[in-house]
Amino acid sequence: MEHKAISIRPFIGAKDFEVSRSFYRDLGFTENILTHNLSVFSTEGISFYLQDAFVKDWVDNTMIFLEVDDLDKHWNELQALDLTNKYTDVKLTSILSKPWGREYFLHDPSGILWHIGEFN
């Protein structure tokens, strides 16, 4: 195939659309509202769609890996946001070292699992 891909944008669901919108704005994403039940969130040229749709099995099995250039800096900035106290069901783990690099896990208010890491 001889075409140039421009972006890839996963669609994720939300148990409570308004809470999830607020969470992702607090996390530093910029929201562009597309319709009353669909927004695209962007940062640094990467994006994903958040939709007002919740299918438990789908959301419980959704994982997204966000690669960052400085995991320690990202971790410190995230902890300063105090999201685990602001949002019910948000969970955060400590940084783990793996053979390929390091990562930590963040569960959004709906249960979407974000792997946030950096490669060796």
C-alpha cells in the first residue's frame, strides 16, 4: 500500500460522559465537541474520541498506551493533579520497571486502562 496515514484515533466509551470529559480536560487534553455525545480530545498531535456510550465489557477491556518522553516528569505532573481524590473510581499505580522500559497505569472514571510509559 502506498498511502500516507495521517492519524489513528481510538473510540472510547464513558460511563458518565460529563465526568469523563472533565477528567480528560484536567489531564491536559484539549476537547473539541463534535456532537452532543461525541468529542475528540487532543494533545501534542495525538487524539482519541470520547463517546457517550457505555458497554461494560467493552470499556473493561479497553487499554491505551500513551508513550511520553519523560515518565518521571509526567508522573509528577499527574500526581499534582490529585485526580484519584477528585474523581471516583480513578486509580493510579506506581511506576514499574519492565525489560522494555517503564510504565504506570491510570484507570479513568469509567475504567479505561491507560498504560503511560517510556521505552528504553
